[in-house]
Amino acid sequence: MSWQNFILSAVIRRRQSGTMKLTPEHRFKRQRKFMAMAIGKPNPAVTSKADKISGVAVEWLVPKGLDSSPSAPVCVYYHGGAFIMGGMNSHRHMCSQLAVDANIAVLMVDYRLAPEHPYPAATEDAVAVYLALIDAGYSAAKIIIAGDSAGGNLALTTLQKLRDEDQPSPAGAILYSPWLDLSHNSESFTDNAHSDVLLNQTLLDEAVAMYAPELSREDPRISPLFGNVAELPPLFIIASGVEVLLDDAKRLQQIIEHQDGNSTYLEWPKSPHAFPVMSGFLPEARAALKQSAAFISKHIA
């Protein structure tokens, strides 16, 4: 563990301890406000451009000098935030660094959030943006989709929906600490209850109640781990050994391996949940982005 990781984990733990003393309503407002803040500055080697695709707000992060036409490779990124918070500001720094490391245009998708827009709004936006790129002439063989936490859920859900509807699948997908089982019925929720400095079952249960109040938590439309994960493009999965969502990532990897699918799983021992997003602070995060860039380079046509 780096000293930066040690300090950041201590800071997060202390902040979350205070957060858990609030009422659920105040906790939600506080966390959404924090996630709306600009966390780090984008890499100066990229240019950013706000846009709308299929009515969904997006932002392009393109390395300077890189061709941004439909013939260029693209990474479509779905941010985390438990479906109820997060957006461009919370992920711009990390996405811009990934764009530089992989020399690829990154398209951040500002999908609709619950509780104002519960399921299926986020899933509809995620799929709509991807299909709009295909319709605009982008090659699926040059598209990678990626996401962290809830964004990892959206990435996997998008892959399943594209396969089931016989739509072109992207070249691969990157999942950082994906939240794939909203029933929270896994051993890591118990084993890592005290080691996860960022998440706990109370916070995630509150988010599920806002995101999908009408559905069973084991419904594969919101818990894609219970859906069919066969015949998917190559996956690159990163998780932390101390997070409560550890088993979501591990179980996905095990199922894909059992089906002779193509997936790479990396587990970091003591980093926070979705730590690659913290690339402005953690050397572990920067290393994870370099590994992600290598995956992109390997699978982009």
C-alpha cells in the first residue's frame, strides 16, 4: 500500500463515519453535492467538448492531435455513483488520464440519475449513446465501453442488451469495481464490512430503493450478474480485495471462465472501492489506468 493510499483511505473513512450519522435524506444530499464538485483538473494534453447524443448530455475528451472523426477509436465511459450521483465533474480527471494513456477519445455519458429518473432511464441512456455512435458511422471494432461501480453495471447491462438485440458489440469492456448484484447477498459484504472505507450495505440499499423500487433486486435487468454473460466481448475487470463489492467482480470472472469466455481479472489488495477513479491521488490508480490502456491497445482494431 502506498502512503497516499494509506492517507486517502483514512480521510475517506473519517468522512464516511460522519456521513453515516446523518438521516438518509441528508446523507443523500451531502453525497450528491460532493460528487457534483470538480474533483481534479483534466489532463492538459486533452481537449474537452460538451455535446448531446440522442438527447443525452455527453463530454468528449480527446488527446490533442488525435483524429476525432468516426474512424478514430472511442472509449464510452459510464461514471459511478450508485445510479444517484456523480457525473462529468467527478470523473473528468480520471477519464482524461485514460484518454492520454490509451491515446483514445473518451466519451463520458451523463446518464439520467435516480430518484428523479429511476430504472430504466440510466440503461436507456447508456445503450442509446452507444447505438448513436454506430449509426453515425463509428466502427464497433474501435469502441471500448467502460465504467466504475454503477457504471460497471451499466457497461455489462449494455453488453447483454446489445447481444440479445443482435446489435454490434464493442471490441471490449473495462469494469472497475462493478456493482452487479443489487441483492447484496455475497460473502464480501460480511467479510469486508469493516475494511471498505467507502461503501457499506446501508448506503447501497438506500441507493437501490431510489434506483429500482419496483423491481426484485435479483432481476437481471438491474443485477446483470444474474443474467446471461455468455458470448460477450473481452472484459477487463479490476477490483479491490477490501471492498464489499469484491465478490461481484470475482463471481463474474468465475462465471465467464466456466463458460470459456474471455476475461482478465486483477485484484488490488488494499485500495478503496473504484480506486482507478482516484488517479489524481493514488499511484495504484495510475498503474491501473496504464493496465487498462494496454487492454484497449490490444483489443481495438
